[in-house]
Amino acid sequence: MTVNPPLPWALAAEDLRVVRHKNEILKSISFSVKRGELVGLLGPSGSGKSTLMRSILGVQAITGGTIRVLGQRAGAPFLRNRIGYMAQSSAVYLDLTIEENLLYFAGVLELPSSEVIRVVDQVELAALANRIVSSLSGGEQIRVSLAIALLGSPPVLVLDEPTVGLDPLLRRDLWRTFEDLADRGTTVVVSSHVLDEAARCGRLLLLRNGELLFDTTPRELLSATGAATYDEAFIRLIEGA
Ligand SMILES: Nc1ncnc2c1ncn2[C@@H]1O[C@H](COP(=O)(O)OP(=O)(O)OP(=O)(O)O)[C@@H](O)[C@H]1O
Ligand SMILES: [Mg+2]
């Protein structure tokens, strides 16, 4: 009798290639991510971070290779309610309140309204639940987007530059939230330009020009580059030492 071992990987990409208009956007990328890992996806603008995230979601046409999520092909119906996504541009209705936005998205996902209360608490927006989103600060609006991604407690979260434009305290708080989620078993992939804040991740994937330049820990990145700070390490790597 053969016993199937439990699937260890939350994400597994093998020779993933994406070509658009004859440009190779992702060049044969391979990596795997364990369940409950917090992974920082780093790289300069245009390096392919959002394209890789769309590939994980299954909404990006793939030219070659494979990408699997929770053991299934990316985009499979099984994954529909199992990946929480926060896009780089806001997908929130500005003319609705926080609560109305969340009730709408909970309805799409066929979740009970108790789920709305839970996620509003989780991102600490309960006091503002009846405010129109357009009246919120940038940081508050980002937390609304995060709350939408958290609806239904998906086992995988894909967050595209969730901390951009936020002050250092808010960035730290958000990274703590990501760490908490990962500690409780959620697989969290967060893209960022800022290596310094992503150094909180156990694991860093560094993209440059569509290539996976580094798959490493923050500490190894410092020793590999001989840099004193994460910012310096990032610049040395990207400038192509
Ligand atoms: N619809 C498209 N058609 C052709 N090329 C595209 C398209 N969308 C993105 N690209 C190109 O793919 C490359 C990677 O883009 P992508 O958005 O994945 O980068 P990114 O790392 O997320 O950048 P940023 O940090 O600015 O968000 C860029 O060169 C971009 O111009
Ligand atoms: Mg992007």
C-alpha cells in the first residue's frame, strides 16, 4: 500500500516563463515556498514582481513551465477562495463605507457577514467601519484592501506592495500583521522595493530583469554582498555586481 505524503509546498514554480509582446518578462523561474512561510518578493520597478504574483493567482498567461499553489495548477477552481490578493492599485469602492465594501466582497465570496466584523477587527478599523473610503487616509485605505484579502481566512496571501507610501510606524505594524498571519500557518508573499523592511521575512526572493537573482535569507544576503545595510545590499545586487 502506498501512502501519499502530505504536500509540503504552498507554492512551487518550475521553469516559469512569461513572454509578452516578444519581451521575456519572467525568465525560467523556479522556487518553492512552504506553508506558513513569510516570503519577501523584492526587485526594482519592472523586474516582474506583479507578473509573478498574477501568475500565482492564475490570471497571467504563462508561456512555459508550471506554477502550482497548494498542489494545484495556478488558476484551478479549487484555489478560488484560497488565495487572498491585494493588488498594487486599489480595488476598493471609494464611494462606499468600509463596511459596505467588505459586505460586498463577502457576498461575492458567499461568506457570512460575521466575517466582515472579524476582518475589520483584524486590521483595527472597527471604529471607522461606517466611514466612506474616500475620506480615509492612505494607510487606512490600504488596511481596507488588506481586510478584503483576509476575508474567509485564505491559506495563501499575495500582497503586492502593501506598504508603499506608508510611514515607518504603519509599515512596521503591517509587517507585524504579516508575521502573525504566517505564525498561524498562512503562507504570505509580500512584494516591496524596500529591502530594509522585507528583512523581517525569513526568506527573500530577489528578482532582477525577470530573473530570480537570489533565493536566500536576509542575513545571507548581507554576507553575500558584504554590505553593511540592506539598502546597500539591494543596490549592489541590482547594479549587477
Ligand atoms: N500588459 C503588458 N504588456 C507588455 N509588457 C508588460 C505588460 N505589463 C507589464 N509589462 C512589462 O513587464 C515587466 C514587468 O512588469 P511588472 O509589473 O511585473 O514589474 P514590477 O516588478 O511589479 O514593477 P513595479 O515595482 O513597478 O510594480 C515590465 O518591463 C513591464 O513593462
Ligand atoms: Mg508591480
